[in-house]
Amino acid sequence: MPEIRNEEFQVVTLGAVKPDGTPDIANVLFRFPVPHRQMSIRQSVKVDEADIPGRSGKIKQAVGYEDTEITINLTLVDEEDRAGTVTRPAIDQYRELQAAFRDRSDPVGDGQTVKASYAVPTIFSIQSRLTDACGIRTVLFKGLDVSDQPGSTDLEVSIGFSEFEPVAAQVEKRGREAVQKSQATQQAQQAVKADEAANGAHEDAVGSEDPLAAAFRQGKADAMGGAP
């Protein structure tokens, strides 16, 4: 198997998603190259805090995983032929990404203007070297930043994706997280009861301190500015 080194452009493919939420990567919608060292993926654990009954403070319990965040940074430059004629301007390349992020066309086809706030973000299937390695199959195009450069037609673009699962998978995941949280609370209650039982057994074994002796000890500690 040939080595794949991060020394050249890697291709990212965005495809369609079937009605049941499964990826349809064969139905390619957008494809663009990602420069060397310009794609990053962040994965993290989801931690929930549960109250400890009868105690101050909380305990932490890992209940699942946060949605994976994907960031791609691009520098779009004018594409030229051998004669130096611009064949595909950077601004046209950006328009393709803009259409993937937010389609402002009229979905009804009646010529009426549709407010942008009514547009529904698109879920894409994704394929690339890193996302395949992380097991990411469908994503939400979450963010798009663009800035131009003084005296240049180049455009600096930052694209953000968030892992997006089908509704059925989301419901199942939330159910697992609820079970994990419930188990953590039960474990906390059992730990408190065990601690109280241990303290009670200790007091029964050594006996409680006489009230007069306790008052004398406290008075002596106060006079000395601390425990003797």
C-alpha cells in the first residue's frame, strides 16, 4: 500500500445525503482541494456533572462524545492557463463554496424573493483522507469566513463543518447519555450511603466524645490560637 504523505493537496468531496440520513457520496455536489497542513479535526469527550445527594459539590461522568468539529483553511487564487489568461477567478471559486453553505436561489420557482433566514442549511456526506480515518460520514456546513487581500485577487477562506448524525442516531445517543447520567447519580447515592455507614460504624466503635470534654478542648484551642 503506497504511503500517503501530507505534502500535497488533498481532495475533499461533499456529496448528497439520502432521505434516511445515510451518505450518498456517489452523488457528488462539491469537490475542492485542501492545501498542505490546512485541515484539522477536533474530537472531545462529553462530560456531565451530577449532584451528590447530601453533599456539596458535583461528580463528573463521561457520558459520550461531542460532535466532531472540522476546520479547513483555503487560499483561493486565480487559475490561469499556460498563456497567463485567468480561466477561473478566485471569486468564482468562492461562489461555489458560498452556494454549498447557503443556497440563496428561489426553491419555489415562482420568482418571488425568499428571505435568507428561511433557508435550511444543507447536510452533506463527506469524504477525505482525515474524515475517513475518523469515521465521519455526514456533516453540517457550519461556518464560512472569507477575507480579501490588499492589492491581490486572492481570498482567504475558513470553512467549518460539524459532524451531523441522522435523527434516529441522535435520539439513540441522547438516550445513552441519559442512562449514563442516571447511573452516575445512583453511584453517587450509593457512595454517600457507604460513607455514612462507615462513619456510623466508626463512632459506634470508638464512642462519641463527652460534651464537657469537647467544650474544654475547643476552649483550649481558642485560647492557644489553634489546636494544641
